[in-house]
Amino acid sequence: KKKKKMNKATNITFHEGLLSRDERFSLLGHKGCTIWLTGLSASGKSTIACALEQALLHGIDSTSSSDSSSAASAKSSSRNAYRLDGDNVRFGLNKNLGFSEEDRNENIRRIAEVAKLFADAGTVAITSFISPFIAGREMARALHKEAGLAFVEVYCDISVEDAEKRDPKGLYKQARAGQIRNFTGIDSPYEPPLTPEITLPTAELDVAGCVAKIVEYMQAHQL
């Protein structure tokens, strides 16, 4: 079925607010940024994203001690964070998109714009999408760079063989049987990042270790 072409908006003007980004970040006590997790299905993206979101909101040292001073320190080091999951957004924002190359590109474009808004609002946007094509991820990076916002590409590095051994949703099995088409790693390509900020060998490193590496990067770069 041929998609209806949408007309682009015209006669529009961007309305600036009264609050600068620096002022917003200062009031919140931390900067906004986007942590973009990419990798094959079953590479651990969603699991890591969930754990990272929890760690950031509770504070980096929130589990180190239960005394009141430690709790206060954890509260002061906590960051507002929100997770944008590849499956979840297809229940709403992107429910009209399939898995063709064209639809996948549009899926990433929309999420890149949403993540940019979250980051501009002072939130750590944590995206977990296969985002298989370099061009799509570079588009997302360019959007953030143009807006002066930090973009951290996190490559969840795993082989197809190891991902297929996990296969928690049974998707690889269905793809091998021809029941799912355009499945990344089987009959649709995945283009690994060339220079990601962080690479996580998720077949070797556990979830806590992966979260620690991301948090360490954020602390080192004052995010």
C-alpha cells in the first residue's frame, strides 16, 4: 500500500523562551545529554538502558550505604533520566512504521528529535534502538551537535552467534524460519559504529559493569 505523502509545514517561526539552556541546567544541577545505545537484537541494549536509568535517578552512590549522609549525597548526585525503548515507541509515536529501510530511517529520525528535546530539557535521554545504519546514527549525532548538546554513542558489541544463543524473544528463530523479514543480522545488515564513545562487549561484561563504564564516561566528561 502506497503511503500518503505529507505536506511540509510552512509559515512557521521558532518561538524562543525566556529561560536559557545554561540557566535551566544550572537550576536542575546537571546537564542534559543523549546516551544512544546501538547493537543487534539481544545485545543487551534494553537491559542496560533500564539499569542505567535506575542508577542515574537514584544517584551514582545510592547503593553504597544506607546512612542519612550517604542518602543525601545520592540525592544530590542523581540525574533526571528517561528511557526511550525501541519496542515501546512503536506502541505510540512510531506505531505507523514497519521495518523497511525507509521506515527504519524515519523511526530513527523521530527518536533522534525526541531525544534532542529531552536533552535540551535537562534530561539524560537513554535510547535503546538497534539503529542498524551508520547514516541514521550520524544523523542523530549531527542533530545534537547542531543544537550544542552532548551525544554519546554506546555500541553494545556482540556477535550474531552469541546474540542468537540468547534470543529471549525467539526472534532469531523466527527469522531463520522465514517468519520475520528484514531482521537485522539475518537478512538485513547491521553496520557497526566506526568511532563510538563507548564500546561494551556485552557477551563478556555483565550489566553492572556496562552501566559502570557509561557512568564513568559521563563523570569524566562532566555530563
